[in-house]
Amino acid sequence: MEPLNTILQLGYVGPGAGLSMIGALLAVLAILALALIGPILYPIKLLRAWLKQRRMRLNSAPSSIPGAHVE
């Protein structure tokens, strides 16, 4: 039978390996978050850019009514 001290040492993760594991876990979680959020936010970004471009085009279009001033 193994001493209790030996069994407990098998579950020990040193500070170097523990920090590396935490860093890798955080990187994986960040990648998963971006993979889930990206496809949702990108179409919203495109829609906002399209609306801004459309608004600028409408504001700069000459008026068809003579003497009318567009602001």
C-alpha cells in the first residue's frame, strides 16, 4: 500500500504548469466567445455602415424642387 503522501502528490500541479493551464483555458474561452459573438455583430456592423452611407447619399442629393433647400 502506498503512503498517503505519495497519493496526494499525484494531484499537485506546480505554479508554472498551473499558470500555463489557466492561460490556455482563457485563450480557448476567448476564441469560443468570439466565434459565437462575431457572426451576430458583423451583420449589425454592415447594416449600420449601409444606413450611414444611405443617409449621406440622401442628404447630398440635389432637390428636385427649384428653390428648395435641403439641410
